[in-house]
Amino acid sequence: MPGYYEAVSHSGITLGPVIGRLLASEILSGKRDEMPADFRPERFLS
């Protein structure tokens, strides 16, 4: 679903602020950051 974001984390207390900033930046700018690339759903397509 284009434009859909969902953030789930086991260590949300420590990573929450970083994940929030990364996703907010992506959503607002439209540019994908490479830092969370290993955790995107596309990783299952290869």
C-alpha cells in the first residue's frame, strides 16, 4: 500500500526517537533513508 508506514520495535524505548525521526523525515521529504533498509518489507522479495 503506497504511503503506508508502520513502526514496530522490540526496543522501542531506546530506538523510538531515532525511528520516529527517520520515518518523519521520509514521510515529509519523500526521500528514503538507507539506515532502515534492512528492515523494510522489500527485504523479503529477494
